[in-house]
Amino acid sequence: MGERAGGGGRPRARFSRRRFLVATMIAPLLAARRGVAALPAQPFGDGATLLVAGPVNGRLDRISAHLAGALLPGLPSGTPIRRVARGGPDGVAGANEFAARVMPDGQTALLLPGVAVIDWLAGDNRCHFEANRFVPVLGGLTSRVLVGRNGIDLGQTATPVRIAASRPVGPDLPALLGVDLLGARAVPVFGLEGVAARAALARGEVDAVLVQGADIAEARLALATLATPLFSFGMIDADGHLGADPALPDVPHLPALYERLRGAPPAGAIYAAWRSAAAAAILDFALVLPALTPPPLVALWRAAGREVMADQGWQQSAGIEATRILAGPETTVCLGTAVTRPPALSDLRRWLAERLDWHPG
């Protein structure tokens, strides 16, 4: 554990969200009709592996420890689960290793953060994987909300809004793009996240910060006299619709705020790009298999994923992290919402180049 994997290359963008959903949801049925062999008596041989796209002892690695225990009841009796952590916290190196080295035999699943999908959407040349080809097993969603200093009016087109952001391509991307879509001028202040970003807001050095999951309640309490929530990224339902976040009933999600300030949300590709980036940002993590994994093994992993939903220890851990767990088809829909169509990708990458001077490579 602990080795880091590098990688490079530009991801191809010829795909369709509809085709992704159809392929991942009905492929097992079609394969069954073609006479695919039943599950072998010992499907995992000497054990299953969780490849964690993140550093040893990082947040995703800690999640994987709870997840491995919760998956065990759904796997054949006596199946050990090895956990191997690779790469940095953005998940790109781990996902590259998974794509390059893991055979589609169902023996190894990848646990990756949603921010890796944002890198892929942006066309980062480090990405050697195809996020639209992963076969989802289980996922966790987390709330994300942009909190701004009191008095900000996103309906004023000339208003500059200084937004704390970790980097141009990351979980803050939907906040920057969302403020631009609303008509205000997003001015990113890079290198700030978490507690440091909230401290910068308290000192008046930035106007807005992105807060996620379990940090939201604490941040709202700490900043109660200084700031107020501006909008959330929303939450994905089982049908793939990005709607209001039920954990934040008093906070409008961006489409609702857009409708209130400017009318019906635009139908263009750049809004579709925001929707995909927002879906990836709220995807706290996803457990996936390689493309072409045999359907019986996909079904076995997904059955184990459903067992996770009932595991009390895991539910307690997820509650502490403020993560909503999805299994099976719901995860497919969620990841399908995050992978978008070529016109939206082109508009997103053009916006990154023109507004943030960010280019792949």
C-alpha cells in the first residue's frame, strides 16, 4: 500500500449518457439471454481487492476500511478483501492504474472520488481512464453549498464575487461556473479550501466559500453573523434528475435560484456542463468495476452493495460523514448524470480556457 501511480493522455469524448445508462443497466440481461456462464463456485479465488484511488490513510482509504467490512456479508463466505491505496487525493493516478492494469474479471473494484470525474470532464491530460465506461456498484453523495458574505446579490451582473477555490478544476468548479451562469462575475482565489477558506471569508479576503457534507452545519454556525448560503449544487434522485437537496431545505439549488433571478434555466451545452460537474462534485465516492466485467460478477458485487445499505456500522459512519448511500441502478443513474455529451464538454473546456486560463496538459 502507499505506492503512487502516474499517468497521462487525453480522454476521448465520443460517448452518450443515454448509451452509458443503457449499457450498464441492461447489459447483464442481454448477456444472460446469450447464455453467459453462471457464477463460478469460487468467484474470487484467493480474495477480492479494493483499489482505493487516494493516498494511504487519506479520507477515501479510511472510508474503504468501513466499506470492506460492510461488503463482506454480501460476498461468498470466507472471501477476504484486500485494500490497496494508490496515488493522490484527486483520484486520477489511482483511476489510471485501475484502467491500465486491472482485468475485467470481477476480482478488483475501484473506489474513486467524484472529483476524479471532474478532471476527466475537463479533459485533463493526466486522465488515462474513461469515466463513462466504469460499471457502478455503489456510491455516496454529499451536499455541497456555496456560502457567501451577507449582502451579496448574485442578480447584479457587475458584482465581482471572490470565491475561495482549491484549484481551477476541482469540486469548486460548479460554484465558479454557477456564479458566472447567474450573471455575476466569479473571481477565483486559488489555494484555499476547508478551514483556511472559511478563515479567509471571516477576514474579508474572499466573498464566498464552498462547504460540503458534515462541515456545513459547523460552518453555518461559525459564520452565522457574517455569511449566508447562496446556493447548493442540488441532489440527484433515482431518475437522474438534479433537484433540491433535501438536507438543505432552506437553501435554493442553482437551477431554482437561476429561475428566480433570470427565468428558466438555459438549455445550452454550458448549462449541461454545469449539471454534469455538479453531479460529479456531489459524488463523494463511487465503487466501480471495469467495463466488460462478466454480468454474474457485476450482479454479485451489486448484491454486496445492497448489503452495505443495511449495515449499521456503515450507516453510522456515513451519517457522521453526512453521506447518502446509493446502490445498484441508482448509482448507475448518478454516474450517468456526471458523464455528459461532447458539446457540453467542448463548452466546459472553452469556458475553462477563456475564464480561468486553464488548459489541459
